[in-house]
Amino acid sequence: MNRTRRAPGTLCVLLAVAALFAVVSIAEPEAPDETADARQRMVRDQIESRGVEDARVLAAMSKVPRHELVPAEMRPHAYSDRPLPIGLRQTISQPYIVAYMTEQLKLEAGDRVLEVGTGSGYQAAVLAQMGAEVWSIEIVPELAQRAARDLARIGYDEVHVREGDGYRGWPEHAPFDAIIITAAPPRVPQPLVEQLAVGGRMVLPVGENYQELVLIERTEKGVERSRLIPVRFVPMTGEVRRGGE
Ligand code: SAH
């Protein structure tokens, strides 16, 4: 009697232990993502703490894997509070500046956005993560190719990347609800202002040794321009340097 009772009891314990293992392995299908913690800290300590409030910008930046878009040797610094070299004498902007500029665009899902200066593709990924349709132009061929490849690899394959001089924009897809330039021209490129939709916003660094972010808003009445904060970007090259207007 005892034996027949104990046997099912032991079986029950074994089944319970097996079930527990099964539950634990379902609950933890993969290693915890340490980069998610790094992104949360980046958003809280570098971005929110400096006054960026747009919840959609904060959400996008807590999702986009910045470490996947920097060169391998820079990965340990991907979430640091600074710009990083991405090769070919170019840089990926400091996370706070990406957040600040993106917030200025006041994006809505489905907005059409032009970026000049794809670089690593990080800014383009943040815009895409916010639901924008993104066209991005990069003048250094190797960077354009690398960004297009990296963006596709991490799932942002809907971003349109083109190699070329962004000075004349991308007229086939104009007008844009927002335009962001991430290299500094000596003055605002007029062809880009013309590709801005009425109600659209453009943000860009302007200047040479001293640069500041400028916000251009196109309204029914015309174009309004305001000065934001001092910044330091790589120079915009190409036609804008040849005295084009
Ligand atoms: N938005 C980028 C930052 C890139 S740095 C990122 O998130 O990583 C600025 C980039 O602008 C550089 O890659 C540089 O090659 C590019 N650039 C400079 N002048 C340009 C031009 N006239 N047209 C397009 N890209 C340009």
C-alpha cells in the first residue's frame, strides 16, 4: 500500500520540477539585453535631464540600437554622452543633440522627412522608429553604402538612402514635412527651404568656426527663422562650398 502510494507521489514531484524548468526556460528565452539598460540610462541622464520632453522622441531613442551603427571598436562607448568617430573623418552626433534636433521637428507618424548627412544612419533610424518616412542623402559613398546595409540589417530597411550631394535635396519626393541637416553649411541652403511643405520645419547647424542650430518654419505667409543653441558639427561639403545659392 505504501509503495503504491509513494510511487505516484515521486512522479508528481518530478513532473512539478520538470514543469518549473519548462516555465523558467519559456520566461527567459534569451540573454537579458544589457544595451536596453544602457539606452534607458542614456535617455534619462543625458536627454530628459536636459529638458527634452517629447515622449515619442524618448521612446524612439530608448529603442534604436545605437551600438549597431557605430564601428565595432566604438561599441563600448555607443551610449556615452558624446559624439563618436564613424570613420572617413565623420562623426555620429551626441545622443542629446540627436534628441534635441528631432524634438524640434515636431514629427507625426507618417510624416515625410529628408535628412542630409546620413553618416552612420542613427538619426535616420530614430526618425523611422518614430513612424516617419525617411529619405536620407550622404555624400561619402562608403558611408552611404554602409548605412544602407546597417539599417537594413537591424530592420530599418524602409529608410531610403541615396549617395550624393544633399544640397539640392531630393526633388522627386518633395515637399517634405520636415528636413534635418546634420552637417554644417556656412548658410542655409535655399534649395532645401524650397522643398519644405507649408507647415513644415527644418533644423540645421549653420556656421563655420562658430555654429548654431537654426530652425526654419514654413508658413502660409512665408519663412520664419529662429536661432536655437550653439553646436559643433562636421562641415557640409559639396556645392554649398562653391558659392551656390
Ligand atoms: N546624421 C548622422 C551624422 C553624420 S555626420 C548620424 O546620425 O550618424 C554628417 C554627415 O554629413 C557626414 O557623414 C558627411 O559625410 C555628410 N555630408 C557632408 N556634406 C554633405 C552633403 N553636401 N550632402 C550629403 N551629406 C553630406
